[in-house]
Amino acid sequence: MLQERLKIVVIATIVTSIFSGQLLLAESPKFTKARKNMVQKQLRTRNINDEKVLNAMGKVPRHEFVSKFYSKQAYDDHPLPIGHGQTISQPYIVALMTQLLKLKPDEKVLEIGTGSGYQAAILAELTKEVYTVEIIKELKEKAEKSLKKQEYKNIKLKSADGYYGWKKYAPFDAIIVTAAPEHIPQPLIQQLKDGGRMVIPVGPQGNYQTLWLLEKKGEKLEFHNISPVMFVPLTRQ
Ligand code: SAH
């Protein structure tokens, strides 16, 4: 008798949570744990020390930005395929590039290479306005869906050749390029505010590139060589 009652209570609870959306929205504890581990073991132990960046990395559900097939590996220390021959960057590289941008809450940032939309979500946790450009239309549409599901309202996406930036919303306080050109696109330099920062991998295809931090100071550009990196190439339309 007691068992029967218990059964009814359990079923009723499950039904109620399905209807209230809890069961559909709650993430599996294994993802929560994997994300925590990622922050502790891959970011804090390296040179990621900006608490705001660490918080964002600890909050955004990276597994929601890769296909189900790869979700178990979403928090591992390497990049993952996202289709169309493209990849979502290794968590450490996302954190490092974000930290270098030194975003303030009221700034405007441009990303070139939306890919999965994950980096855009991290940026959206840190600043008011995020603009992101992706050359492959299908990826832009998929990213838009993932970002909508996560209820981001401060990200604008468009499908175009990001070499030209996004003039309509320029100038930007910060620009992050997540595909590697062979030289720094002039339009991006023009669309950077005075005092603005740009993080960009530059170098030949299929080999190591150099990650640069650029700071615009009046008419001058300051270059800081950060590290060797490996990115997919910035393709042209
Ligand atoms: N930031 C992404 C990963 C980027 S992978 C993420 O968080 O998932 C690099 C992306 O740059 C790819 O999706 C690729 O299609 C895109 N890309 C390459 N050349 C481009 C260009 N000229 N303009 C805009 N996007 C480009």
C-alpha cells in the first residue's frame, strides 16, 4: 500500500517537472562536474586568473554548442569538430583570448568566426554588446539556434566575410578573430576604437600561427606576441 502511494507520488513529481520544464532544462550533473574540473585543471593551473573570465567559463554549457556525438568530450582539453571542416577551440584558448581582451561590462565587441557560437556566449557573459560574423551560412544558423536556446539577447549574428568586419556597428572596443588570416585585415584595424584591443592569430595555413594582441593608441598600434597557436584559416568569399 505504502509502496503504491510512493509510486504515485514519484510519477506525479516526474509529470509535474516535465510540464514545468525542469526536466527538460536541467543539465546532467556529469556536465556540471566536467565544467568545474575544466576550470580548475585546465584554466586556473595555467595563466587564466581573471575571475570574471573564469566565472563565464564555469557557467556557459559548452556541451550545448557541440553535437550530441561529441558532448561527452565537450570539456576535454582539446578542440572539437563542429562540421564543415571547422572546430570549436580548446577551452584554454577561448579563456586566454577572452582574458586578453580585458572587456568591461559596457563595451562593444566584434568576433570574426562565430563557428558554434560558444566564444560569443562567453563574450556575452562579460559585456553588453556582442557582434559576430560567420562565413558559412549553415554554421551561423546553427549557432543562432544554440544561442537562442541559452537565451542570449545581447548577441547579433550575420553571415558574411568577416575580413571586412561589421561597419554598421563599428567602432568596437574589442575585436577577436578565431580563424587565422595571413595578414591583419585593414578593415578590422579601422573598426577598432582608440584604446581598443584586438586578439588575432596570424600566419600561414595548416601550420602554427602567432597569436597577437594589438592595442590601438591614437594613430599607433602596439603589438604583443602572445604564443604559437593553431587555428583554421580565415577563408575569403
Ligand atoms: N569561435 C568559434 C570557433 C571558430 S572556428 C567557436 O566558438 O566555436 C573558425 C570559424 O571561422 C569557422 O566557423 C569558419 O567558418 C569561420 N571563418 C573562416 N573564415 C571566415 C571569414 N572570412 N569570415 C567569417 N568567418 C570565417
